[in-house]
Amino acid sequence: MNTNNFDMAKMMEILSKMDKKDLEAGIAKANQILQTKSKDEILKEINKNK
């Protein structure tokens, strides 16, 4: 399996351990980023954080 593939089971495990308030805040932040930034800006920021 390619390490770049999205691991849904791992993500669900992480999400299940999160507090509902933290989860909602994270979703709101992700939604805000997706609405305000261009695709190139988002990809640049993701690659910068690796």
C-alpha cells in the first residue's frame, strides 16, 4: 500500500478519541481554510508542515 494513501481506519480511530467540542472546532477550522484559500495555497501549507 502506498504510504500517501488516506488511511480511513486510522483517521476514524483518532476521531473517536477526540472530544466532540474539539472535533467541531477542527471541522470548522478546516472548512474556513477550504473556503478562504486557493488550492495552491492549501497544498503549499500542507507541504510546508511535513
